Amino acid sequence: MQHIDPYRKKPSQPRSEGTIEAIFEAAARILQTQGLGRFNTNAIARVAGVSIGTLYQYFPDKNAILIAMARRELNKVSQAIIGSINAELTPDDSELGRSVVRALLKAFGGRQRMRKVLIEALIANGLSDELTRPVEEVLQTILTRQSRSQGGYFKTLTPIGLYVMTRAMIGAIRSAVMEQSSHLGTAAFENELVKLFFYCAHSGSDDLPRFDQLPWSTPSIDKNP
Amino acid sequence: MQHIDPYRKKPSQPRSEGTIEAIFEAAARILQTQGLGRFNTNAIARVAGVSIGTLYQYFPDKNAILIAMARRELNKVSQAIIGSINAELTPDDSELGRSVVRALLKAFGGRQRMRKVLIEALIANGLSDELTRPVEEVLQTILTRQSRSQGGYFKTLTPIGLYVMTRAMIGAIRSAVMEQSSHLGTAAFENELVKLFFYCAHSGSDDLPRFDQLPWSTPSIDKNP
Amino acid sequence: MQHIDPYRKKPSQPRSEGTIEAIFEAAARILQTQGLGRFNTNAIARVAGVSIGTLYQYFPDKNAILIAMARRELNKVSQAIIGSINAELTPDDSELGRSVVRALLKAFGGRQRMRKVLIEALIANGLSDELTRPVEEVLQTILTRQSRSQGGYFKTLTPIGLYVMTRAMIGAIRSAVMEQSSHLGTAAFENELVKLFFYCAHSGSDDLPRFDQLPWSTPSIDKNP
Amino acid sequence: MQHIDPYRKKPSQPRSEGTIEAIFEAAARILQTQGLGRFNTNAIARVAGVSIGTLYQYFPDKNAILIAMARRELNKVSQAIIGSINAELTPDDSELGRSVVRALLKAFGGRQRMRKVLIEALIANGLSDELTRPVEEVLQTILTRQSRSQGGYFKTLTPIGLYVMTRAMIGAIRSAVMEQSSHLGTAAFENELVKLFFYCAHSGSDDLPRFDQLPWSTPSIDKNP
DNA sequence: GATGAATGAGCATTCATTCAT
DNA sequence: TATGAATGAATGCTCATTCAT
């Protein structure tokens, strides 16, 4: 599969990098505060403090800016989750689920409006696979890691089970964020997600634990995730 | 919260209803086939076979068309689900879950692009509650009905549990539809959703059944649900 | 062969015709006085005294204006020549050639810069045949008419001879106009063209008259053609 | 009339000549393949493999490139024709006409799109005399040379006759090239041009030969002139 | 000399909306 | 009531040219 490069030229002089960063930051701010409707190249250039011509030296068209940003954001999310998992030095089952949920909540927590538009940009450009792949990979990594250890809870997740699990969790979080739900940041909400995570992870198994045997402990949640 | 009326005037003559219907149909078709980018009032009027002037006699502005359509669609989905539930003459627990899942799959199956834009229109206009309320009401109705009967599986669903359940299921379905996933229409996918439904419905309980005690039987799924 | 229609919509209200006429006139003036470089839709609309939006309701894009104008001009030239020929009540051979030459000189005499760009627009759009056809038709008409009468001088012009003749004459006139040659308007120049016409008309024949037998009389030329 | 120097600085080092040559070649290629619309300084510099800054050190502006190229091309055409004439070791009348026609066909045969734009550039800059002069000089040279020898067919060509002759021939060839006429390359087309040449050359005379006395023999034309 | 990042005026085109008929 | 011609602000994008490095 070809990897479409949305950039027009690679910056060779150091000052270019600052320019691109400024464009990204400006674009992000506009997307977040004004929405896609006000996301226009002239505005981006103005906010970024560069001329419209400069903007077009780095991106062939408006869409390319969206795609490039989407990829950046996606990477950040993946890295954040993986990082947060690796940070668990002794990741026993009871903490892993909560770590993943918190990483997801955090990743989806900021600049949600922007992220939503970026995701849509990828989809609209037929690049939805880029969107799905990293999330699945992360989850697969986690589950694989689990199944290697102990008796593991995540032995038998089917592909289609993984698919539904991924979307269910992201769907729940995304909705909450997009609706600016008051549940966001509550312990109860986080708990529901953790339960969902564990449940989904087991849904392929024939021999399942009862809820009261699932490995979550008394959670302590800070209001600002 | 005020209920914003997107109509400029109430249709009083039967002729008007036809006009509005034509406008809705034209708008829907454009939204579905061309996307929001080509959704403009001139095009709507042309496709609807009315003049742009007439269009503006029924809707104060472009946005009002989106809002009115969104409400209509939302109503249709609610009615469809409720209807499909009521259609179950002897709705025992094992069939209810599957009915709901199928109704949801069907409701989200057609004109997805249009529906997505309509939902976004509601959200962008600060009317997301309209979006959430009917779905929750439907689910609450179901659950209430269940809890009245027998010993019921759905006794103790907390509000926040209901919230997560709703979004998880809709999120899974919506993603599949938007990604044009090949899982759509398979028995396995439907099964996963039914399991999700039952699981979520129980997640608030302290005393939970084991999976092998959950009330689904051997499902018989036709490939085209 | 398809006839590409450069218009976006047919005017149904009478005021439209004035609008289109104004656009044509403005476009012509700009083309003539400023050249293609300054021929932009905003300028056309401004000069025409209409809004840019109105302009785009009649023409799908800038190019369409050029094409429509070119066809109009071409028609005018054809009509002028045919008209001038028909005006010769007793078109004997000696006057016919001069009539044609004068009609051509007149047709190419005004707004030359504009006409040049229009011709190029047709060519650039792969419509060069439209450019060639009418001129050839006119000449063919003349020659046919001649061959019917008397012993006619134009009996045996081959297709390729007609081709060269057409281009040679138009080329000579066009160059003179484009170079703003001082020869323009002189009797000598007109005479040379008339000779060229008669000569070319005969070039296919085996049995040719001598120059001193060619049918031109003492020409009387007005300085302003 | 002043001779406008389109160069910004004279190339002093051999390296510079290579640069200028690269710019010319790049400009020519773009003009020929993309047309004037894509003829922009950034593209020229990129194709030439030099920086835009360098380009502007050799040419004060875009137009200057066109003018310089036009002069170069014009020179080439003149030289080609003169050379081709001189190559005729014993240029008797019957071969001279054909030689000239073939030289013209060849000169106008390649990179026609480019040549057309260059010519227009000269005209647009009020330098059309540069365009006319060399062609006339060449023809005058030929005719003079002829009239010195034998009894010559070209004795009495008037200036205005020469003018019309030049434009008629070039007009016929140019049209054929620009229309990509299928006549191009055929013997018949070349023959017609040769006839035109001889005829025009005589048109000033009072005492003219009959066609069947004109000095062309059975021509042998290769399909690729 | 050479480079190429930056500039910004300029242009084509769209589309929500108005209002005279 | 219906029509549709007209409006013009808004926006994506190009490209000639400059100038700091």
C-alpha cells in the first residue's frame, strides 16, 4: 500500500521547521476553536504568522494539511498509549486495563474538535485504515503480552471480537468527549470503561470468570484525566 | 432548553407538504451522494425541482434544513427500534437483545453518509441532547419493561452504565458502517453485538451470571440482516 | 461531432439578454485594450457592470466566455463575407474577388487583438475545426457558384489547393493587421490580395489564363476599409 | 529603434553560459509541452536545475526570457534557410523554390508551440519588426541573387508584393502546423507551396509566364521533410 | 555568485441570500 | 406564493519577485 506524502517539499533550511510547526499549531487552533467551517488556508497562514505563499510551499493543498496533522496526532496517541503501558513496571492484570483506559481518555481528551475533523479528513481521503491500524496494533500488543504471561485473561479474543472491542471503547469515549458529557472525569465513568475493557477481552472465551472475579481493585481517579 | 423551530412557516396547504418533502428528499440525496461539500441551497432547490426562492420560504437558512432533517431521521430510528421491539410478540430475553441489535444495524445501515452529517449538524448547533435522548429513552424503555417481568436480567443498570452501553454499541456499529467493514452483515459481528448488549445490560449488577448462563441461544442469522 | 455548449443556462427572462450582451462587450473591450493577461473574470464583471456571481450564472468558467465569443465573431465574419457576396447584384468574376478580399479585410480589420485571442482560445480547446470550416465553406460556396456559371475561372481547385489558398490569404491579411502594417488600406495591398485570390483559385487547373487575362479592373479603394 | 537588451548581465564565465543554456532549454521544453500557462519562473528554474535566484541574476524578469529566446529562434530560422539555400550547389530556378519551401517547412516543423509563443512575446513587446525583418531579408537575398543570374523569374517583385508573398507562404505553413493538418508532409502540400512561391515571385511582373511554363519539374518528396 | 524561503497581490470560482417581478 | 436573476463576501491557489544567508 502506497503511503501518500502530503508534503510538497522537505525543509532543508532549519527555519523551515519552525514554519511548518507554526502552520500546524495555527491549523490546530483554528480547527479546535472555529471548526472546519473557518478552517481556511488564508486564516491558517495569518494565524501562523506566515504568508499564504509560504504555506503553499509546504503543502500542496488544504487537504494535505489535514492529512499531515491527522497522522501526527494518530502517532501521538499510539505513542502515548504504548508509553503508558510500558511505564507500568509490573503490569499485572488489574492495572493494565486501567492504564489503557486512562491513556485513551487522555489521548482523546484534548482538542477533541480538532481530532474529530482530522479523523474525518483521513476517512474522506480513503485512508481510514491508517486510523484503525495503530489502535488495533496497540491492543493486539497488549493482549499478546498478556497471553504470554501467567494464565492471562485475554487468551481467546477473536479478530472480530477485537474489532468490536476496539470500536466499542473508542465509541464510548468519543461520544462522551464530543457531547462534552458530565460523566467525563468521573470515577464511575472510568470504571465502566475498565469493565468494558475486561469484558470485551474475554468475550471470545468459553470459560469466563464472573464479574466479581475480574481483576479490578478500588480505583482512585483524579478529576482531570 | 428551548426547542428551536427550523421551519419558517408551517405548511398549511397540502401542496406545501409536497414541496417540503421534495426538499428533504433532494437534500438527503445530495448529502448521501455528494457529501456536505456539495450540499448547497442552489443544488437542493434544483434537485428538488423548486426555485431557490421557494426553498427560502420554508427554511430560514441552510442550517435549518439540516436540523429539520436530523430530527426527522432521529425520529425514524427511534420508531424503527421501538416498532421492532413491539413486533416481538413474545419478547423473551433471549430474543430481545438480538431484536435491538438488528434494529440498530438496520437503522444505521442506509444513507450513512447523510445520517453522519445530520448528526454533526445537531451537535454543531448545540443540540446534541436531542441526539442522545431518544436513544437512551428507547433503551430505558426496554430495560424498564424487562425489569417489570420475571426476574429480568436488566435490573440494576446505572445511568452511567446505560450511557456507556448506549455509546459502546452505537460506536461499534457506526465504525463498522463508516469503515465499510467486511464484518458488516456477518453472523459473527451480530453475535458480538448481542453479547455486548447483554453484558452491558448486566454490568451494574453485583450478582452476575456467567457467560454460559446468558440467554442467547443458537442464533440463526441471514447474511443480509 | 458534438457541439460543446459554453453557456451555463439559457436566459429565460428578457433582462438576461442584456446581461450577456454586457458581458460580451466588456470582455471584448478588455481583450482588445488590455490583452489576455488582463482578461480576468472580476475585471469583466466590473466593466460589464454586473456582479461576478452573475457572470458565473451564464458561463461555467472563464474559458467558456472566450469560446462563446469566438463563435460569435466567427459567425459575424462568415455572415459578412456571404453578405458582401450576395450584395453583388451582378457578380461577375472581376468584382467577386475584390468583394471577398474587402469583406475579409473588413472582418479582420476591427478588434484584431481580441479576435486573435479568441481564435487561439478555440484552438487551445481543440475546436480548430470550427475555425476552419466556415471559412472554407464560404470559399467553397463562392467557387461552386462560379463553376455553375459561364466558363468560370474556378473549376478545378483541389481540396489541398483550397486549403493553401484559404490560409495564404488569411495569413497575409492577419499578418498585416497584427503588425499594424502601413500597407493596410492601400490600393496596392488590396490588389495583391485580389491577385492572390485569383491565382490561388486557378492553381489546380491545367489550362490557366495569363495574368493579363485575369479579370480585374481598375480598382478604387477607400483608405478606411 | 532601440535594441532592448533582455539580459541582466553578460555571461563572463563559461559556467554562466551553461546556466543560460540550461535556462533556455528548460524554458523551451516547458513552453512546448505545457504552454504559456505553465511557463513560470519557478518551473523554469526547477527544470533547468538552477535556483530561482540564479535565474533572476541572468534575466531581469520573466518577459526577458521570452524575448531572448525569440531572438535566438529567429536567428536559427534565418540561418537555416540561408544555409539550406547555399547548400544548393547549382541552384537553378526549378530547385530554389523547393529548397526554400522545404527550409521553411523544416524551420516551422519543430517546437511549434514554443515558437508561436515566442513570436507573440515579441509582438506583445512591440518588437514585431524583429520578426519580420529577417524573413524579408532572406527572401530579398534569394530574389536578388536570382535576378543577378540568367534572365531570372524574380525580376520585378515590388516591396508590397514581397510583403504579401512572405506572409502568404508563412501563413499557409503556420496554419498547417498549428492545426496539425494531415496535409503536412504530403507531396501535394509541398507542391502547392512551391507553386505559391513561384507565383508570388512573379506577381509584380507585367509579362508573366503561364503556369505550364513555370519551372517546376516532377518533384520527388520524402514523406518526412 | 548562488541559494531557496518568504512574500502577497492577484485571480478563478462558489454559494448563501435577497428581492423585484 | 413562486420565481430566478442578481449579489458579493469568502476562499483556494498561483506565481513573479525579493533578499537574507
